[in-house]
Amino acid sequence: MISAYPFPLVGEPLAVDLANTLAIQKGLQVDLLTATSAASWWTAHEAELGPPPPAGALDLERLRELRDAVVRLLGAALAGTPPPTAAIDLVNAASATGASFPRLAWSGGEGPLLESGSRGDAMVTGLGAIARSAIGLLTDGDAERLRRCDGPDCELIFVATNLRRRWCSPTRCGNRVRGARHYRRHGRAARNGANDPSNG
């Protein structure tokens, strides 16, 4: 799914969407989480993270630090190698401190209501949700379906719900690859036809 936000994909599991904010563009690694874009990323995932922290309270350094640990974990899963212990420790610490839980509220004539409670502020709760997304992804069988896009100069990660899926997005890299293949086939045929003396 192409995002309306300044990020290449939104719609993968939360941890994968965060990892993909460290992207390759024109052969260069680009950090898409900036002081201005981080709030947009959070807003795009508000259903999972909860409301964004108040203005000025979104700790970009902590978000990037967790993102980098998630990137290492996902990269290790893709490579079939053990990740650095520091990445595991950081994700586990974020998960432990950012617990959210159901809470009962009872309001006048409305009766019982389910609310969401949390230990910690919005930033801590959001980081915990990201950490738990990474832990769940790596332990519930989805890790076997993690893929890196086959598109040229694309390093985006996705979960292949369809095992034939090769690209991060059919409209992003899929169209580019198919277009290049079409051009190679038809361009070569056109060039060969132009060089054929019988066409003159």
C-alpha cells in the first residue's frame, strides 16, 4: 500500500513500517524520520500507537534508536543469523515499560465501557507497542514470510501474505520492474527491426 504520508509504505506490521523509514533512495540510505515527519508517521499508526505525544514531547532520538534495533532484528531474521544482543535488550526494555492494558469505566446511563490504560506517557506507550509488534512478528511464524523487495535499489521489507509476492508494492517497484522488462523486450525488437536491411 502506498502511503499518503511521506513514507514509502504504510500497512505492513507496525515494526516493519517503522523499519522502512530507513530507506534507500537513488542508492543512498535516507532517514525518513525527521523532526517534522515523525509526528506524521505516528499519526498514520495512531490506531496501534495511541494518540501522538503532545507537541515537543515526541522523542525522535528514542524512536530512531528503537527503529535501528528493529532493523537489526528484522535483518537478522532475513539473513538467518542471530541479532546483536543489544538490539534484543533494547526491544525487550521498550516492551516492558510501555505496557497498555484494558480498563473498565462506568459512565452514568451508558453502563460499562472499555477504555485503554497505560503505564507511562504517550511516548513510552507507543514505543512499547512498536516493540511488541517486533516481538510478535519474529515469534508467531510471520518471520518466515519476511521479504526484502526485489526491486532495483529498493531495500524495503514486507511480510509476504502471498508467497509469490516479490515487491514492496505492485505500483511502486512492481511497475518499474515490469516496465523495464517490457522496454528491454520491445526496445530490443524495435532496434533489431531498424537494423534489418530487409526493412529498408
